[in-house]
Amino acid sequence: MNRTLEGIKVIELSTFIAVPACARFFADNGADVIKVEARGGDAVRWNGVSEGRSGSPYENTTFDLENANKRGVVLNLKDPAGKEILFKLLKDADIFLTNWRPQALEKAGLTYEALHEQFPKLVYGTLTGYGDKGPDKDLPGYDFTAFWARGGIMDSLRQKDEWPVNLIPGMGDHISGLLLASGVMAALYNAQRTGKGERVCINLLHTSIWDQAIMVQAAQYTTMGQQYPISRRTADNPFNCAYKTADGRFMQISMPPFDVFYPKFMPLIGREDLVGNTRYTMDNITQNKLHSEFIDILTEAFEKKTVAEWDEILTANDIPHSVLQSWEEVLEDKQAIANDVYYEMHYPTGNTVKLVRQPVFIGDDLPDYKMAPMLGEHSEEVLKELGYSDEDMAKLHEAGVYNTWDDLKAKHGG
């Protein structure tokens, strides 16, 4: 296991995907990450059936994806004794990560200002839907809404006059989570030099806009280009479209310098006759709105060969391209496998399932991949490390200040 961050202690108070994914980055690289949950647990624990997979807590692929290599405790933070335990955890922590909204943090006394006063070296990382300022800072923000819809991605990706694309969960969350990790690492470096922790703030809306910044900025030139959404038949660069093949598959090509690739590419599709034809320079296509005409030429050509035939031709001639793969094909992608994208988890259910690693490797040692903690699995272990006696723990347990997996598993299918 990579131990780059060994000795770093992270307290995570979050649910769903983005902040847990950030915390997993630290766990993968040797930090001690303690995930604090309420008695009901992180809601992602119970998403199995809605994702078309098992709902068993012993084969929980999504929860493992975001929470592998962590330890988990269950605390009742509404009880002063539960809050006291959290503060004891924070006393020697390096990093605190949360996705609670500003209003909730204020109510719980867990704002950056409140914690910084008690723990001045603590790096405080927060990730929300809409940021911690402005009129909408307390709105609930999921990646479907804050990242995809409000950020502008969803409307710009659809074909003009068609319904929006079908979304898949976690894309904005994963991007934002690793952005938070990068900011927290910078703040941690500074804290170790100066003894002063800082707040690191990321939000899904800003991440979405930044991801699209090239086109968002270009949208200010209202008399030039096209207003999105557009039709693929009027795409600015026909060499950046996907085309259907003879066997009903799709091939994506990408040749941004159109005029550079044109004389090399056209003979490959059987149109040597068009090489040198000034009608189809990028400037002339744009000035005379010939996009649809030229796309028809490419569409007709691609429909004459299978996707495998085109893959062979384009690969041999060093043309940037890719087959549009299904998820089932991605799971068997030889290049992905060669680069250690997947880890085979042997679950207590008896099943072996491919799980996806985070895409950041430090050094030559691959991160370990321990199953995420069961709800409250490490509660007693962590409390003992804080110095609680068996007698104290028995009283706290009886009062419901903390819970263990043994307490909760009957309710959750354990």
C-alpha cells in the first residue's frame, strides 16, 4: 500500500459521493481517515437496488468506491457527549472534510470560524452544491442539478430540438472531490510550514462552469459561432463528430486542426478526389455554412465499413479516434486493465466484482483496496484510542451516544 500520507489524520463528516471521494484519496495514500456517520448512515449505503445491483451491505460496490480504506464510527452529534467525542477526534486531526450546508454547520457549531478558534492548525475542507456565499448557498445541491443542469452542461450536450441526455451519477462529484483533495493538500502543506490551517471551499456549480470554461467564455461573442444546443449537422468542426458505421456502432473522431488532417484523412474514406478542393477548407465551410454538406460526405463514407474495420484503418494511420464503448466493454478494455484501473474485490457474499480505483497513483505501489467500513464498525476501536474506559464506553453506548455494527446490522440486512 502507498504510505505517502501516513501520519495524517482526516475526520470526514459527509454523505453521498463528492467529499467521501475526496477523503478516499487520503485513505488510499496512507492517511488515517475516520468517517463519522449518524445512526441512519450515509444514504449512499442504501442505493444498491436503485443502481441495478445488490442491496447487500456485504457487497456494496458504490459505498466501497467512495469509502474504501477508511474507518467508520457512528455518533449522535445532537447529544453533547457525541459532540465532545467529535471534538476529541479533531484535537489531533490534520484535516476536517464536510459537505454539510452552511446553515447546518452554523446550527451545529461546526463552521470554519468556530473550529479554527479551537484547532488553529486544522485544514477545513468543504464541498457544497452552490458554495458558501450568495442567495442559494443553503439549497440542496446534487450533481444532477448543480453540476449538470444549472452549470449548463446538460442543455449544451443535447441535440437541438431533442430531449436532454440521460445522466449517470457521480461525474461532477468525482471531479469536484479530487479538486477538493488538491486544495486541501496545498493548505496542508502550508499548515505544516506555518502552523495555521485554512479553509478550502469547492462547489459543484463552479466546478461545472470551470469544466466548460472554453465554451462558456466563448458564449460572450454573440455575433460569432453558434448558440448551444446545436445540431450535429451544423457542428463547427465536422472532424470532431461521431459517425455511425455499417454494423450500427458509432466511431468518434477528433481532429481539431481540420486543415492539417484533411489531406491525410480524406483518402482513408475513399475521397481522394476532394484533396486540394478549396471548397472544404475550414474557413470556407464556416463562411458558407457548408457543415451539413460535408458531414453528409463523412456520414456516407462511415456507413460503408464496420466499426472494427474503421478502427483498424484509423489506428494504422494515426488518426485520433475511439469506438463508443458500452460499460460492459469498458470493463474488459485491455488498456484500462493494463493501467490498473480495476481491482477485483472478493466479497463475503462469495462474488468477485471489479471495482474502479481512483485515477491518482503516487509512486510504484498501488493503493490498497479494503472494503469500506460497515456502519459503526470501528466505533469502539476509535473511542478506546481517545482514552475512553470500558466503563465510560458502556455508559455512552447505553445512552445512544455511539453505535456499533452489531447494534445496527439487523435493521440493515446484516
